[in-house]
Amino acid sequence: MDAAMPRQLLESDAHSLPPARGGEGLGMGGRKARLDHSSMLHQAAQPPTQPSPPQAGGGLATRPAVAEIWSWLGEIPDPEIPVISLVDLGIIRDVAWADDLLEVTVTPTYSGCPATGVINFEIERGLREHGIEKLVLKRQLSPAWTTAWISAEGRAKLRDYGIAPPVEGTAACAGALVPLEVSCPRCDSLRTERISQFGSTPCKAHFRCTDCLEPFDYFKSI
């Protein structure tokens, strides 16, 4: 038997052995295939990329609905009576889009109201916090504001706060000094009396209940 035969068999058997662990013996092509496969597995394990949230002050991608803007305005309190909102008070008369410009129409409670400037500032600040960039406030004096525009919810908030809401049908100038049946917001008694025609603000009168003896403000009807 040829003495070289065992060596040739050993060399032939070596070619049939499985590759060593770690990819040894695969050559450059084999190693590249294993790296590509590992990279694909790593990418598949990554969570999907989430869209970046809009940055503050970057504007709105879509125009908000008018109903949503009304709800934003309903969160802005009246500066003199913060228990009710500007919408409860009834001074926001209209909200409308003119292309990409938002127009908000405001009627002051009366032309000399000292809170008018603060109200306009709070409206603008509140809407810009929600991303409204193009905004104009329109002042409407006619028809004049009336306490009849105060919402039912606003009247309930006034009473809960300790301010008697306006008595309907008493807005005439001639009736301003006529005795009113104003119920006490604390005990609901009608046994009340007016102490002063002017209270903490020009739009309120000062009353006292003769049953519970508590003083209170009455929101004058105009």
C-alpha cells in the first residue's frame, strides 16, 4: 500500500469537516453573508420610528375647527369675575376663519369698561398658546352688550360664587332705582335690601340679606 495514501485520506477528510465555530473557514464571502444577516436581524428588532411631535410656536398643520376654538375661549376667565368665562359672560360674539386668518369678534360690557384691554390680551394669549398665529380681534359695539347674553351656566356660577345674577326685565334706565326682588345667593331669601347702587365694580350693586344678614353683590341688569 502506498505510504502517501493515509496523508491523502486525511487531507480529503479535512475538506468534508463542518466549518469551525465563529465562521472560521468560511472565507470572505461567508463572513459577509453572516454580517448582512446579523444586520437584518438587528434592524428588525428596533422599534418603529415615531414621528416627532410639533414644536411649540411652530404653527398648526391643520386649521382647528371653530367649535374647538369656542371651547378654548370658554377656558378664559373674566378678569373682574374670574368664576365665569368670557363665553359665559356673552361678550364673544363670533369666531370665524378668513382663509388662514382667525377673526374673533368681541363686544365689551360697556364702552368704558376698564377691563377691555386685559380681556383682549387674554384672548390673544390664550389662542396663541394653542398655536394660532394669524389672529385679529374685532370690536363690535352694536348691538350693545346686555346681561341677557349671560348664559344659564354663567348665572349659576355667579350664584354659587356669592353674586346674585341679574333679574330679568329690569334693564330699563327708568327702573334702575326701582326696588328689586333680588334673592340672596347664600340663603335664597327674597328679604333683601340695596345698600348701594355701586358695589365692588360698576356693573354690580351692593345688597344685604335681612334674614341671614350677609352682604352680597348683585350683578345689575343692563
